[in-house]
Amino acid sequence: MGITPAEVEEVFRAAGAFLEGHFVLSSGRHSPRYLEKFQVLQWPERTERLCAAIAERARDMRVET
């Protein structure tokens, strides 16, 4: 169930969460793009797809909680 970077970008764009402009990040660094994750989190299906891809990538890392 992998997801490509282009597919991740499309999920964020579809949710209106891929912002372009000039942003000063909390680190003080500047960026021409910003991902507003809370815009994606309001869509459970999109959130589930992204979280499943993260879990799949971490599966072999032996993560314990």
C-alpha cells in the first residue's frame, strides 16, 4: 500500500493543505512551501491513507510503544 511523494503532495493539495508563498518556520528558517497538516486531518480517509503508508515504512524498524 505504498504511497509516492507525488501522491502525498496530491493528498495535501486536494485538502487545500499544500500552501505556496513565503513562510517563516518556527525554527526561524524560511520556506516557499508549507504543509498545513490539520487541513488533511479533517478528512479521515486521507489521514488513514497517509498513516498507513507511514506505518508500512516503519514496520521493519521494530518500533515499540
